[in-house]
Amino acid sequence: MECRIGTVTDVPIFQILTKQFSFMKYTFVFGLFLLILLLPVFAQQPIETHNIEIVRDEYGVPHIFTKTDVEAVYGIAWAQCEDNFNIIQDDLAATKGMAGRLMGKDGAALDFIYEVFRIEEFVEQRYQKDIVPQIEKMLLAYSDAINKYADIHPEEVKNKKLFPITPKEILGSHTLHMFMLSNSLAELGKLMTKDYEFALLKQAGGGSNAMAFSPNITSDGKSYLIGNPHQPVNSIGNFWEVSVHSEEGYEMYGATLSSGGIIPVLGTNRNLGWSHTTNWHNTADIYHLEMHPTKKNFYKYDDEYLELEEKSVKLKVKVAGIVLPVKKKYYWSKYGPTFQKESGYYSCKFSALHNLKLIETWYKMGLSKNMDEFTDAINTQGLPSQTITYADKTGNIYHLSNFIHPFRDESFDWSNVLKGNTSKNNWNLESYHPISDLPQVKNPKCGYVYDCNSTVFKMTAPDENPSPEDFPKSFNLLKSNTIRGKTFAQLIKGYDKISFEEARKIRESTTIDKEELSFRMIMNGDDILRVMNARPELSAYKKVYDKWDGSFDITNKQASLMAVTSMYYSYYIIDNLFNTEQDMPEAEIVEAMQKAMKFLKKHYGTLEVELGEVQKAVRDDMELPMYGGPNTLANAHFEPYKKGKIKLVRGDSFIFYAKYGKDGLEELETVNAFGNSTKKGHPHSTDQTELYVNLKTKMAELNLEKLKRIGKSYHPK
């Protein structure tokens, strides 16, 4: 018998298997390729919400307990939505060009900035370079929580097109906020159309205070930190109080923006804390373009003429309940966004848009256990502006006037509008001055540092301050001081040693030197007195002014006239802030004084009425007397309300007083304006108001086990 042995490929079954294998091979390759594409989607494990415990204290402040830092961020977002989903939507709307639809002209200003400054494009360009895996996981957790809340609570959704929110839109919102909190806002206002100037200013805060005291001056040998940002109190930009306790290591008690801050941006952990204020450095430049004499929209740049790119923003603006289309034209040059004014074409450039490491910087600051780690964190330089005032348990205090400053050509005068015709003054942000180059003071012998939006040359005792000669001229550092800064400097002189309560009383001061009243400061004291004496129509005003002791306490009967005058005068400042060539005329100050007299006479029949009768803190149906003024350390800014009253719009917001001993945080007192929610009718929207208007605080519970026993505990969905 002959046995024929052939090749295996001759076997029919093998031929079938080969064909199947070939198919499987290509299927496998395709599947692997698809898996690689989808890897970022599967990289984030689903959040285990049963690991997230939210404990609400008696004031509704959420205390987030989790196993991981990423879970903590989910818990923060969930609790934020429970308290402030209304303004979270307003805030995020600008990332989709929808803020004008929800908020009217105020929102349209945000839509305009977001598109004109190409923030969405900026986020796309920088995302892969700047966002580390841990921050990306946090962003995903934060956006997932907001989207989940929207799914479960459709009745609270203002517009379905807002959702889903993406991590990049969260980043875009944070970038927009920091742009608004830098002095870029005022510079931009100089170039924008008149319709949007006031709307822009309404987005800005009213300044801030921060103070730190070391054992060199404290009577008990402890370190103190006082944080007192001045922000809007009833809208985007106000604060939301929260504490976070993750087994992975992140622990913070502080505040973030009600409208969508991913982690606390100021406050304290067990070892150290910090607060922020706004500084007014040269973070923005304006360029007057040199246009071609005959060719329209061509500008000179070095040795050639380039054509401006014509652009337009299509806005949707809600007016009287109706959404109307509005189209705004602008241009783009080598310098950036460009606007046409009567005097020519102007471009603007801002260092606030430099990287996307903002959240990473705050996260590392919160993780820090000592000053060395904190210094490493701020060296990330994710904060485009904002000062940092710091204290810790080992007695260190520190103040940094932080900002992003590119290396500028020192041959140019950066304090004025620049000629827009050369690449030599068109700086870039590929490199900028390190933290070590910036104005700062660490552990001064006097034992205190402070900032009240004041000059960097007055941040501690007179003989320990930085000197103008220490910095490049291109920094263009502010040399004039604020009234609040002057008040602090005067008050601290009275102490060789200071207690925790005494430090607190300085922050709570509602009195100023009459010589420093805002409208007196503009003209100077002698001029105002001369005007009052020379004008018979102001004789009644002068009698009240002469009796006034400089206090803005709610019982002061002369302060009402000064407060209403300041409010009317602030309108003039707003109307003319962007006209850099116009002085403040005497007639405008006199008009503000006359309007204030007419206001009080009409509604009260007298010029002397207790301040608390006129000034009010208002939210929902609650209306209480309000202390302070625009220039007092206990700060308050007002607008007309009703029936002869004015209401608080910005000023003291989240306030905290922290005391550190050798073993860490020993005492923490806080108050958050009206309450922790902006939802009308929410049980915690007004429950801190009486504390707030009476300059009182609540004690934060630092014993976590006790907090869990006495608080209301639950898990997010």
C-alpha cells in the first residue's frame, strides 16, 4: 500500500483555518487600533460614589471624606451643584457661547471675551502639554459629577444645550476667571465698545485683604493668617465654603468659586494656609498700530505692511426675555485682538493666557506640608496673577506679589500705550520671569506681612519692604497705595505684640482717615474743603462732613451721606475709567455730593440718618443693615436698591481667621457672606447673614470624628 504524504497546506481543514486566521488577524489589528483610540476613555475608572461621604454641618458647609483625591473632586462638584447649580450653569455657558442667552448683556461680555481671546483654542493647544494625568482624572471626575447632576435634576437645567460639560470646558471656565481677575479687564475695557464697558466691570471684584502674623509679634507665640477676598456676593465670582479630607493625602478647609471651582483656591490645611488678593501689575499691554496711509486695514510691522484679519463675534443676548442676535466686529494683528477706536486701531496682549497649570498649582499648594513644598508648588507658575499671603505652623510668614511677567525689552516704556509697528516689543510667553524675580517678603523681623491691593513697596514694616531699584522698569510696579493699605499700616503701628482677637479687629475696621475719603483723595483734602466753603449749596453737606468721625459703622448718622456720595461718584469713575486722557473734574464730585443730599432728603427728610437704615445686605427676602464702605478694611460696594436704600453688590465675601501652633492648625473661624448657597429659598442661602453683618464668625470643627457624629451624612449619586 502506498502512503502518500502531502504538505499540510493541502489539507482542506487547514485551508479553512488559514482563511479564518487571516480574518482574525485583521480583526485583531483593527481591534487593537480601536482600543488605542479609546484608551483615554477607559483610563478613568468609574467613580465609586459609595466611597464618597458628604457631611453637612449646621450651616450646610460640605465636608468631603473620600479614599482618593479624584473621588474628592467628584464630591466637591456634586455638593457644589446641590448648592449653586444655577450659577454654575451661568458660569459654564460662556464656554459654549451661551452666557448672553442666560444672563443678558453681562453674560454677552463673557461670551465676547471667550471668543475674541480664543480661549477654547488656547485650551486645545496647551492641553496635552500642560495637563498631567492626575489633573486630567480630576477634570473628568468634576465634569462627570456635573453632568450626572444635570441628568438627575432636569428641572434645574436652564438650557439643555449646555450639557454635557467636558473637561476642556471646565479648564476654559477657569482660564476665563483668571483673565477676569487680572488687571487685563480694565485694559480690555479701554478698547471695547461703550455698550460692554459697564458689563465688564460688573464681573470684576472689589479688591481684597490678606494678613499674616508670625510669633515675632503675636502675644501667644502662634502664627495667624487672615483671608478676606472682596468679590461679588450674589453672582458669578462669589465664594463657596468647603472642606476636603482624602485618605490619599489631600486635605483643605477653605473656599472656591460657587460657580465652578474644582478645588479650594484659598484656605488652610493642618500645617499651613494662604489667601489671595488681586494685584495691579503690568500683565497687559496696548499697542497703537501704525496704519498704511492709503491701504485700508494694513498696518506696519517691521519692514512690511500686513493686512488685519477681520473677524466678527455673533452673540445671542437676552433682552427683556427675548434672545436677540448681536454681531460685533474686531480684528486680529500680530499682537492679538484688535479694535478700532476714533483715534485708530489698537491691539492688546495679555500674559494671563500663559499655561493651563492653574489647577495643578492650587492642588500642589494644598498638598504641601511645609514651606519648601509650598514654594515648589508655586514655582509651577500656574497662577497668572493674584498675590499669595502665607503662614504655617513653624512660624513662617510670606507674601508674594505673584504674576506672569515675560522678559520685555527694557528700551521700551511699558507704562504707556506702545507703538504697534515692530516685533521688538511683541513679547512671547515661551519664557517669563521665575518666582524668585518677583516682589516678595519672607519672615520679616517685624512679624507681619499684608496686602490690601496695595503697592508692593508696602507689604510689611517700612524698613523691610522691597525697593523699586530691585526690579526691572518693565515690571511697571504700582507705587501708589490704597486707602485700605494705609489704614492697616496706621493701625499696626499701635502694637508691639498683637493677639488673635486684636489682629481680627484690624481686619474688621470700618473707619478711615477722613483725609483719605475716595472723592477727597482725587482732588486732595484742601480742594474739597475749599469747594464746600465756596459753594452755598454745599453748606449743609459741610456741616455733616465736619461732624463725621470717619466711621462706616451701621449706627453712624453722618456716614450715610458719605456712602451715597461714594456710590454716585463710583458711577462717574466707571463711566470714565477707560478715558485715560481725562482728569476727574470738580463738577462731577460736586454733582455726586448734590445727588447724595437729594437722595437722603427725599427719602428720609434729613442728611443725618443711621447708615444701617440706608445700606442693606440683601438676598432673597432677607434685608439687614450693612457696615462698611468702598475704602474701609471691612469692605463694601453698593448700588441703588429701592425705597431710598442701597444694597451690597461686592466686598467682604468668604472671610477666615486661622491660628497655627507647633502641632498645626489650632483654631479656624469663618463666615461666608450670606450663606453657602445662591439658590433662592435654599435653607443655607441666608443662614450666615446675621453673623456676616454683625462682623461675627462661626468656629470650624477640626475634630473630624466629632464632625461626622454631629453632621448630616450622605453619598452623592
